[in-house]
Amino acid sequence: MQGDAFRLVVQSYAANSLSSSRLSFDTAPVASMQRAVSLEELRLGLDLDVMHVGSHGSDPSDLVVFAWVEAGHPDLEYDAALARPSSGALRGSALSQRDLIRGLTAELSLTAA
């Protein structure tokens, strides 16, 4: 990726949103967030908290986390739940796992699509 300003978007979905191991954007995420990240943060890795409120109708340990980073600044007026990755975005997804200390966690590596 080129540039010095990047937008990271993280969304979590109920695992049943997956169709043949592919994420369907027809369903709204149960949680989402966006923030500015630096190239250095991307190199070192980030720990992020993505919170959701309420019930999404499935087991909370059955979530898929989907994230991407793309050039540009986060538009905090724009809801991250409605965001979709650009064609040049680095993307990653992972099923959540139960961690006895931290609750649900997911570790993602972002790669070019």
C-alpha cells in the first residue's frame, strides 16, 4: 500500500452470514468500527476492541470478524457498518475464538484480495 494515511474498518457478522466461505454484505454487521492507522501500526499489529450492544440472534461465540485497510482517512460521519472495501484494500477475516481472559478474540492477517 502506498500513502501515509490509512483507514481501517472492522466489522463482525454472525457466522451464518457466510455463504460458501464468502461473506455476504446483504446482512448488516453486528458490530463495526473505523479508525485512522499509520503504516507503522500496520507493521507492528494492532489490538482493537469492537463492541456491540444487544442481541443478534445467534451464539455470540459464533462471529466472523472481517477487516480491511485502504488508503485515505476515516470518515467518522460515515457509518462503518455501511462501509465496503475498495478494490485495492488489504483484507482479512477470521472466526472468533473464546479466550478465557479476554472473551471473544480473532486474529487477522490482512492481504491483497
